[in-house]
Amino acid sequence: MEFEDEIFNDGLSKAYYKHNDNGQYVLEKDAPWAEKVSVALIISSRRALLEEIRKEVLAGRKSPLCYYMEMRQLDPGMLAKAAGIATFRVKRHLRPEVFARLNPSVLDRYTKALRVTLEELKTVPNG
Amino acid sequence: MTAELAANGKPFVHHHGAHCETAVTSALFRYQGMDISEPMIFGIGSGIFFGHLPFLKMTNLPITAFRAKPGAVFRKAAKRMGVDFVVKTYRDPPKGMDELRQVLKSGQIVGLATNLYWLPYMSERHRWNFSGHNIIVLREIEGGFRVSDPTIGAPVDCTADGLEQARFVPGPLNPRGHMYYIKSIRPNPDLRQACINGMKDSCNAMLRIPLPLFGVRGIRFLARKVVKSPDKLGFQEACRQLAGTVRWVEETGTGGAGFRYMYAAFFHEAAELFGSNELADLSKEMTAIGDNWREFSVTAARIIKQRDKEGETFAKAGGLMLKCADREEAFFRKLQKVARKLKA
């Protein structure tokens, strides 16, 4: 099965208006092809980016915070507002050596904003 | 269509709708005993719009809105139909949840604005950080709520914890527990006057906003941007941006072609209501514009899939959008004249 059909086969189909031959507007459930293609592209690029970040975290070039931020589809500015921490500090915390020295109260704010546990926040899924 | 019971045992029929907010609004009206369709709400609430917001980004893609801002459709439709309604937001999440429970106990069904990413029953393709997704809560059940999300086929269960998170996302996307319900409706509303007001308002929104990002000017702005994008951003990134635009046109609960088909359906109903041939013609014209948008998204998808590289270019996609802009401008200018002549 192609990737497009795979992600659209989730049982949560939306409805689309269609103009039928009798001049009536009816709802149907088949997603247009263009939608499938573009959503598939966006999702696959998002997954690829997340995977790349995960590898960089494992290689020690980025902090796990970067991974969870991407997973929740946030950027540093949004995460900063959600956690109540200045944007420039959030950006610094994306560096692994800075992140490793953070004290528990700051980590606590991140866990609340990202809805992950403290143990999860310190590592990324391996494998 | 599935029959469900609300908190006080009154039956509620779940209808599958195209767009969350209009479908929720029409379901709230229907629950109060007034049968009104989703396109009708869309037209009366002046849902149609265009706005391109390059400086606001979601997952690095700019926002292109094909509808009025979240919350506006319900407010406008409810005001124009003269119903008694309540809209509330909260700072404190527990208080917001408590009030929701109280309102549910009083036998109302409640519309909520939620964040799509945090709704627990959504699948991956629906999940992205957008805080204007509307759902209806029917009643409280053990450990959660019975929820009717009109963009999907049947009512679902939602955990209380997940619903609270979706209603109160920390940060700039916070919908602040936006909650609304209808207390009572006027028995015989002036549907015709409401339609006329809705049409006039839409014309102003599409034609008279003096900024290049909104209305038909906005479509032209985006079209020029699409044409230039492969040179500026490189093919890969330009494709991603284009895919983002197509998602705004076709996905995000538009009912196809950036709400244009739904708007055509509104004119189809309005033509019957007024008995006007001009409105029926406008309905056909809007369907044609919708087909044009659909053509744009198919072209975009072919670019992304790299089929027929010579024929399907960014210039062609931009050209199709410019054509949409021209046709829409003509459409709304004609609508202005027609709406002025209509008698309430």
C-alpha cells in the first residue's frame, strides 16, 4: 500500500461537498487526490526531520529537548511561552552541554509544557 | 447519522459535516429545534474569506486561511439569527472544566474550541498545532466526556484529561477554554435578512480590506509568491510550501476547494429561499471557481509528485491562482449588486 493510502486509512474520514449531476450538493467521504499527496509530503518530511534530530541527539550534537519540541510541533518561541522561559534561554537549552547542567525547577517547567515525564525528557527513544 | 442522548435524555443526532465550526453551529441550532444546514450557517456567518499570513507560522509553514477567523462564524450567525447565546473563555483550567460540567448538567450541549494536536482520538494525519478546532460535548461519562466531532463520522469518547489539555494548551496557541452554547432561539428568525447581511459582509471582507494579504488581493499576493518560490527557496522547500498551501485548500475541513463548494451550496439554498435566478447563477459560478481551485491543487500535487515536469510548473499553479482571483473579484462585485436588490 502506498504511504498516502496508509495514513488516510485511519477510519476518521472527513466529508467533502460535491456537485452531482442533478444539481444537488452532497457530502462524500473520498479525500481528493491532491490532499492525499500534500498531506503525505508534509507528514513524511516531519517524520524525517524528527528522525534526523533523534540521531543528532544520540550523537551528542543536540539536546533531547530539541527532539521533544519537534515532536510536539513547537518552535523555540512557542515553547518559551508555553514553559514561561525566555526564548534565548530555550535556544541555549537546545545545546546538549547546557541542557545537561539544568536544574530541576527548569526541567519541571519543560515537562509540564511538553507533557512528558522527567525520565523521558532526559533521553530520546533509542532504536 | 447516529442518534445519541444528551445529559437530560434529549436525543441528539450526529451529522457528518465538512467544516468543524459551521457544523457545530448548525448542530447547536438543530438541537434547539431549528433545522438549518451547514452551508446556510456558513453563508449567514460570512465564513468565506482569504488571508495569507506569512509572518505567522505553524511547523514552519505560513498560514493561508480560506475562512474567517475561528469563532467569528458562530458569533455572526447567532447574532444575525437573533438567538440568545453565551461565549466564555477562562484563565483557570479547573474552573473552565467545572463550568463545562455544570452547563452539561443543565441539559445543554456545549461547543468548545480545542487544539487538534492534543485531542486524544485524532490520528496522525489530523494532528497539528491548530487551536481553532470545534467540537460538541454531549454529556459527561465515566472518566471523560461523550464528544460529537462533526468532522468525523460518529460520536467518540474523550478522556477528561485529554480534553482539558486540548482546551488549555499552554503558550501562544491557547484557546483558553473557549466555550459556547445557545440558551434559546427565536422561533421565527428573519432568515432572508440574515442571508443578505451575510452576503454583504462577505463582499466587504473579500474586496474592501485595504491590505495586500487579505481578500482577492491576498490571492494575487500568494500567486506571485508561488511563481517565485522555486527560485527563492529551492525545489524541495518550494514543494513543501506548496503542499502546505494545498493542505489549507483541501484539508483543514474545507469541504473541498477552500470552502468554495460549500459556499456554492449556500447559494443553491439561498436561491430557493429567495426564488431568485441570479443567485442560482452565482451558485453555478462559485462551483466553477471551486473547480478552478481544485485544478490548482491537482496541478500542485502533480508538481510535488514530479509528473510531467514540462507541463506542470510553479508558473502554471500561480497562473491558475490568478485566474481564481480574477473570477472571485468578478463574482463578489456581482454579488454586491445582487445583494442590494434582494428584499428581506
